[in-house]
Amino acid sequence: MKTIPFLSLEPQHALTGTEIKEVLTNGFEKNWYILGDSLKRFEEEYARFSGVQYCLGVGNGHDALYMALRACSIGPGDEVLVPANTYIATWLSVSRTGATIVPVEPDALTFTLDVNELEKKITTKSKLILPVHLYGHPCNMTSVEDLAKRYQLLIIEDNAQAHGASWNGKVTGSFGDINATSFYPTKNLGALGDGGAITTNSESFAGFVRRHRNYGFTDKDHCEQQGINSRLDDLQAAVLSVKLKYLSRWNEQRRKIALQYGDLLKGVGDLELPTEQVEARHVYHLFVIRSTYRDKLKEYLKSSGVETMIHYPIPPHLQQAYTSLGFKKGDFPVTEQLASTSLSLPLWPGLKDDQIHFICDRIQNFFNRYPLSVNRGCAW
Ligand SMILES: *Cc1c(COP(=O)(O)O)cnc(C)c1O
């Protein structure tokens, strides 16, 4: 049986492998691995790509979020509005500053912040909105910016899943006061290990992170603030420079595959398919469908040789790590419903037509074999 993995980096590597090995060899021979030329070069390139003045490479996405929050002076007593449905790293970065997490329900169509819910959660202690462009679909940044202006809140975008996405033609990672992203290997732009960055137009926020990622040093001898050690390696930066050249092409491929899935899966079973708002350019970091029969469908696909994943089966407010916040099941019903019905299908640059057809054929088959009425009978 042919197996279709959830993600394969092979097609990416087939395109970039030779050049990547070349830059790694050159990097090796430089005998300078931290805060060097390759990092500086990638930072300039990624700033240009993001349409901002400054980019600073850091150790990972979580540190990028944390340092962005610290740059905005977020700390104990401050309330930060975060999506209830996100990867837990977003929440953990807020917790790490000592600030209070105020979860906001998503809009069930796009999985991103429901801006009406957002406004209801604003209090006198609110300091910052942290929109996550989840799965590659940008948040409604028009409304987020409007609310931020009206209530004098800062914005940090979590752009870890949306490199190259845009809202009204403006690229994500350029809206907030300072923004964070991750170059974890599986992201749309991924390193060969951990990596992350902040993007901003603010000279002072950029200065803060420039110092903070390097223990707080302003130069070799002067430590101005109690920083951390979180720098993007020069070797990773060199790899990212190679891959960045292909990012737009890869995102186009992702969009094309999403379109194919959309055509082939329309009206199948009880599936709800990803949507793209008119202002949005979705970059399909993940292709997330929803079904009441999610668990059975996942099992069936597995037995047919199709790997799928769930992003994310347990929302942060129900994780053991956050029992101290006192949330319980039912507190965020939209988030919880998404967690119990979402299924991510394989989508990566290089996924072939016949693989897409095979996956969709299996899904069709599942719903043919288990007519909805019968399924419903046993589900309830
Ligand atoms: C991957 C991810 C992060 C964290 O990135 P790391 O580099 O793994 O620390 C944060 N937020 C979101 C939404 C992510 O998908």
C-alpha cells in the first residue's frame, strides 16, 4: 500500500538541497557561527519580504513572542487578548511575562479571532492584542487595528503559520507594533532546526530585541538589561536565505493544492472546508477540514495509507499546564467544537495530483460506506 505522509520536505530539498549544502559548507569554513554576516543578510532579506524596517533573528518562535511582549513592556497586571484556539506556544509566551491571558473565541469559519468577541473582552487592564494567523489565514487586521486604536492597545502578530500571507494586500507580520514568527522546520518557511524572528518598524522595539536576545549587551562590555540568550544561528540564517527565494512559489503551490481539495471535497459528507475571506490571501500552512465523524474518518484514512493530524486536539485552556487559570470544559465552546471536529489533511509543496485525488477519493469512499444517517445513529 502506498502511504501518503502528512508532510514531506523531500520536494523542497530536491530543489534547494545542492545550494543549502553549499552554504552550509561555506558557513562551516567561516569559523564564525553567531551574530555574523549570514544572519545580518537574512534579517535584511526577511525585513524586505515582510515590508518592514527591521527584522531580528532569534532562537525560536516562542522566544520571538516573549521578547516582543517584553519590548512592549507587558508584565504582571497586564491583560493580553489571545485566541482561545491556538498552538499553546502563544499562551506560554504571555505566561512567561507574568501577564494575564484573556482568551478570545474564534470565528468558526476562518478559525481566527472573532473580532466581536474580542471587543467584549477588553477591560481597563487590557494592554495588547495578540492575533494569530492560524493555519495561514490572516486575521481580520482591519478590525483588530481599529479596536487597537479605539482602546489604545498594542498589537503583536503571531505570524508563525502565515509567512507570505496578506490582508488587503499587506503582508502579515507588518501590521503589529512588533511581530513574531517561527522558522520551525515544518512551517511554510522552515530552517533545519529551531529558529524565529521579530519584525517591526519601531527602532526602539528593534533595539530592545537586539539587546535582549544577546543577554542585554549593547556592545562587547556593556549589559544594559537583563536579557536572555536567543539568537538565530548563522548556519540556520544561511539556509533560510536559500529557502526564502522559493517561499512565494511554494505558497502558490499550497494555494493551488487547497483549490484542488476544495473542488474535490465540496459537498462530500458533512465536511466543512476552509474558506478564504475576500481581503485575505491564505497561505495554507495547514488544510483543516471539519467533520462530526472526525475520529472515524481519521482512522479510515490511516487504514488507507493517508496520514492526517489534528491541530489541536486539546485547546490550551483545557491543558493541565493551565489548570491554575481555573477554566473548565464549556468555557470556550467554539474552540472546543473546533478541537473535536478538525482534521488536517496532507498539504505540502510537491504533493502530487494523483495523491490529492487518492486522498479525496478515500474521503468520498468513507462517506459512501458510512452514510451520514447511519453514522449519526451510532455517534449519538
Ligand atoms: C510554531 C508556532 C509557535 C512557536 O514556534 P517555535 O519556533 O516552535 O517556538 C508559536 N505560535 C504558533 C501559532 C506556532 O504555530
